[in-house]
Amino acid sequence: MDTISLSNSDDQSAREDPRTPIGGPLLAQTYRMLFIQMEYFPRGTLADLLRSRQRLCRGENLRWLGNIAEGLLYLHNTQNVVHRDLKPTNIFVSKEAGLKIGDFGLAMRRDPAAGCPPNPPASLEQSIAGGSPLYCSPEQMKEDGVNKSSDVFSLGIIAVEMYFVFNTQHERIRVLTNARQGVLPDELTANYPEEARLFAEMLKESPSQRSPIRKVIKILRKMLYDAETESDGLDGDFVNTYASRIQVDALDGPSSAVET
């Protein structure tokens, strides 16, 4: 739980409030802390879900990635916020088995002109001021300023993780560390070539070369539509609805354009 101490408050009303802690061994203490309560997710996090699953389902993966990508689009374009710590333990499973982005402890509202300021130095999965090194972008690791494209990189690492059922933690760290260097596993490239191409674009070292989040969403929608059209369980209403959704808003720019 993250807590923010209010002990340095200069608020006159706080100093005069009889509930203000006054000390004493026989007095029940009142702790001046601000608590922010988040929505409860009994199904846990994406990390829990990935650890417990026994097999990989492509359609499920594409839907989940679509949830996260659309959440990022809302954060970036509507709220002007960069998350900076996107990883499976910060993504929560809703009652409807969809995914929601949470834990905004490191998030920053972005200055459109300058991006976010540099991060303090970041150690493998622990969140510190610069994010989680297994998932954060190269520019975060280098303590450079971050922008929307930094979250796209993190989503790319999550995407690679979602396409594997790992047998050991060592295997997981090895695959994700290689992905950070732009080296995707042969199994991914062979079995899911469309996803491999998209993930490679998201994991470019240079932020200016990564696919914008709108393009990521458009490609994910198209892949999901194609995958479910090939299955027997797709009805006409879904086809018509989803076909219209594929016409996502105009891209922010070509795939080589960075979203700052």
C-alpha cells in the first residue's frame, strides 16, 4: 500500500483539530495519512492469470492486449498521462474477465512540449522511480525523458510474455530480456508471424521508430477479427460490429512517428 504522510501539513485547521495526534502512552493515536482506495479485483492481476493458465489462447491474448492498448490510448490522449510502470502486476482482471490498467504511483501528466522529466535510476521487477527494469523502455533505463512511446515499449514486453507458458522463472526472464534487445523467440516468429511483426515494431530501441498506440490498436483489432472469423463461434452481429470498430480513428502519424 502506498501512503503519503501529512505530518508536514501547514493547514491551520489541522493544527487546531482536536483529532490531531497529541501523543501519550494512554492515548489512542490518530495517524495523519491519506489513503487512496482502488477498485477491488477479486480475480487478481494479469500476472496471476498468466501464472495459473495451462495453455495459450490466441483470441484471448488479442482481446487482452486490446484492452490494455485502448486503456493506454485513453491515458495518453484524453488524460495526457504516461503510466511509466506498465507490467502484469499493475494490470487487473475485471469481473467480466477484461483487463484494466491500475497502480498510477509513477504516472506523470505529460507536458506536450517537453515530455516527462528524466527518471531516477532504476533493480529486475521491483518498481522504483524509473519503473520496473524488465518492462521499462530503454530511455527509462538511460534516465532520459519518457513519452507515450515508452508505455508502448512496456506493452510490447507484456505482449511477448502473454504468448508463452513459461516452465521456470529463469526461462521467463531470459525470453523477456532477449525481447528487450529486439530478439524474439523462434517459436513466436514461426507460430504467430503477425504478432511477431507487431511486437518487433513496439520494441524498437528508438522511441521515434515504435508504432503509435493507435496503430497498435488497429492491427490488434484486425488480427482478432481475422482469428475469430476463422472460428465457428462467430455470429453475424459480431462481424458487423467488429468490422466497424476496425475503422479506428486516423493514425497519429506513420509508424516511424513518435508520440511524444
